Amino acid sequence: MLRQPLKILATACTILALIFNVYIFTYPSLFPFQCSWRCKGSQVRADLQDFSLAEKTLYYAKQYGLDVLSQWKRQKGEEALDSRDIHMLALGDPQIKGNWQNTPLIKRLDTFGNDYYLGHIFSMMRTRLNPQFVAVMGDLFSSQWIGDSEFFNRTARLTSRVLKRNPAWLYDIRNGSKDMNGQYQVDWVSFADDLPEHMSKTPIDFQFGYENVYAWNPVEDDYLLINITGNHDVGYSGDATFQHMARFQELFGKDNYWIEYDADTEHAWRIVVLNSLLLEGPALQDEFLDITWEFLYQLFERRFNGSTVLLTHVPFYKEEGICVDGPYFSYYPEDYPREPYKANLLRSQNHLSQGVTKRVLNLIFDNEKPGVILTGHDHEGCETFYNKDPKTAEWFASKKPQLSNYYIKEITVKSMMGEFNGNAGLLTGHFNVLHKRWEWSFSLCPFSIQHIWWFTKVITILSGIFLSLLVVL
Ligand SMILES: *[C@@H]1O[C@H](CO)[C@@H](O)[C@H](O)[C@H]1NC(C)=O
Ligand SMILES: *[C@@H]1O[C@H](CO)[C@@H](O)[C@H](O)[C@H]1NC(C)=O
């Protein structure tokens, strides 16, 4: 008697599960233009204005089908990509959360699932696009107010669940640096002791620079992973302590560095990773600001003659109305009993200040070669142009480029969080041989809100259960 309804239920669930699984495993094919590297001679999008609904549906269905097919062929190695281009995947603000002792079960489940939701986006992009560079745009975690053990645990989750990397080396670090309970504890005292005290007196070699690095560990990786500091990882400059910086550097690497590629050729270019949290204050530890500025001066002194991709977390100054976030600074109050040592320090900022923006742009883009800036922080995403006035050497932001001037495009990468539809940013660099210059283009590949992913997982499990019940009963 139960068999008939169970059969209907199993069939319905299985059909739904199939549809949704096909969707989540082929979603980039629905947006083949946004979800592919920009390549030479790539098709222009057709103008569908005069199409009827049926024609449009047919057009999109065909486009989807062709893309699925070409992906399948590519994975079988039948279609090679133009390997001279630069392909960088940019992941905006994942902000993975954590659990506290009193976190309810349903929230724990949500946090757990969210890791795999983000991991799904990364795996899809990686398989489809084969990026040479993967940059996580800062705010890897959701809070700067966590202890070392929690920081470690989230790093391990990000490594294994989101980025699908082997976290074994993390546990080695923990074995060498733990507290009485065996939990990770960073040795920030040694870190602080190693910091030079009198920056201005002797030029110090911080080893900020690299050359032609395509993987930190070429045996294990076929792409270069770039971690960028966000305010939730190390804090704003009023929060950032030795502890914050020591553990970030131990588990995620340097916060400021450059990598030059093919220097002294006509197609030279470089990546600049900048910790924009530690450029202005009032800061808790002024030495951090000194180091960041020292980095920028040393970078400037390179007199690099190529194009620049600047990767940083906090966007540059722009007036209200250009992006979702307008200019905003806040400071700890004079009277702050909870943490009195933070009185008047920088508490948060939406952008860099106007003065710092000008100084940084002048130090990095002084050669007036084409370049591009990727940032995170505001979650909503935005594209802005920084135009340099040739007479006054002032930079001003606008929504459209001022073609007569030298300008740099800043892309605020939309967040990969579910609330923002799980975006991935695709930056393509193409060297135009005719004009002897790099051309940068960017697109956003959207997935969908996390509920769709959740639904797919749940319905798949349900259909599995119903189908096995049918067999058993
Ligand atoms: C981190 O993970 C370890 C091992 O799972 C656990 O014992 C520890 O309590 C976690 N730390 C925090 C702060 O939850
Ligand atoms: C970036 O962070 C990951 C941990 O998720 C780590 O495996 C990798 O080595 C880090 N990169 C650098 C340059 O340290």
C-alpha cells in the first residue's frame, strides 16, 4: 500500500535531484561569456532585443549546450587554450565563520555546508578554467577577534574544504608551536623581536621581491595561490597586534610583496600584493605602517618597466555614489573602557583616504604603463577608473574612463559568499603584440545563493533514501 506513494515520491525526488545536480555542475555554461577567460576573437554577444521569448530560449539553450559540450571536450584534452595569456581567478571575501561553545546545531551545520559551497565554486572554476593564479581578496575569515586556535582551525578548513589543498603542513606548524593543550599558539614575541626597530637608519632587506614565480611549491601546485590580508584577518590598523600579524604571516605568508615576470622583455609585468590595512592610522603599532611604506618605497625604487596587477583589500578613495560604499572612517572613542589602549585609533574604513590613495597610486603606477587593481572589502562589487590629471598629477575616480588621461581600472571583486550569489572573478591579461602593451579584462562568474546548493544536496540524499527504500520494501 505504501509502495505507490513511495514510488511517486522517489521519482519526483530523483528527477529534481538530477535537474539540480546538472545545474550546479554546469552553471558556468549558463553564462559562458562571464565564466570564460577573455580570448582573442571571442564571440560578441548577440543582440537579442528583437527576439521573441521562444527564440531567446532557444538561443540560450543552444549556447548552454554548446558550452557544456566544449567543456567536456576540453577536459578530454581535445581543445587547448592560448597559453600566452595571463589567467587569474579572484575570489572575493569568503569570510568563513566559526562556532562557539553555544552555537546552535543548525548554525553549525550552516557553517559546515558553507565551506563546501565555497569549495564547490572553487572546484568548478579550477576545473573549467585552469587558472595560473588564484587570489583570495582578503577577509578569508569573518572576524579579527578570534584566538590562535580558532584562527588555525579556520585556516585548516579554508585549506582543505574550500581550496581542496593538503593541510598536512599546517599540522606540522602546530606541532612546533602549541600551547599546553596542544592547540596552535603563535610565537608573536619572537616575531616582534625580529622586527627591525629603526627602519629609517639602515635600509633593511625585507625580501619583498620575487621573480617569475608560478607556484610556491611546483611539485604540488599548478597555480600560484595568493593570500591577501583583510580587516577580518589582521584587523584595521587600530586593531592589528603582533599576534595578528605573526599568525597571518606564519600560516598565509607575507602581507606585502611583488613578483616580477619577464622583466626586461617588452611584455614585462608584475603582481603587487599590498596590505592596505596598514597604510594609515592612528595605528596600534606604528612599526607596521613603517614597514608597509618601506615596501612601497622599495617597490618604487625598482623603476619597473612593465604592467602592474595590484592586489589589495581596501579600495581606493572615491566619492559617494561611485560604488555602493562611500567614504567612511571611524575611530575608537577617547574614552573606551573595554580596551583603553585603543582610544582614538582607527577602527574601520571603507576606502583608503584621499591622500594615501594619491601617494600609493603614484608609487605603484609611476611608469604610466597599463595596469589593473583588484580589491575586495565592499562585497557588492564595483568598477572604477582612476584618472591621472597630466597637469596636476592628481588622481580622481570616475565611473567612466577619461580617455584623454592615463587611467587605471580598479575592480572591487564581488564577494563569493552565498548572499552575493557565489561569484568568482576572472582576470585575463593579453599582450597586444601590435601595440606592445598588456590589455586587462575582467568578468564576474555568478553561481547562485547557497540555498540552491543546499537544496541540491538534500534532495540528492532524499532521493537516495527513497530509492533504497523502494528496493528494500
Ligand atoms: C580547533 O580544533 C581542535 C581540534 O579539532 C579543537 O580541539 C579545538 O577546540 C578547536 N579550537 C577552537 C577554538 O574551537
Ligand atoms: C596561502 O594560504 C594557504 C593556506 O590556505 C597556504 O597553503 C599557502 O602556502 C599560503 N601562501 C603563501 C605564499 O604562504
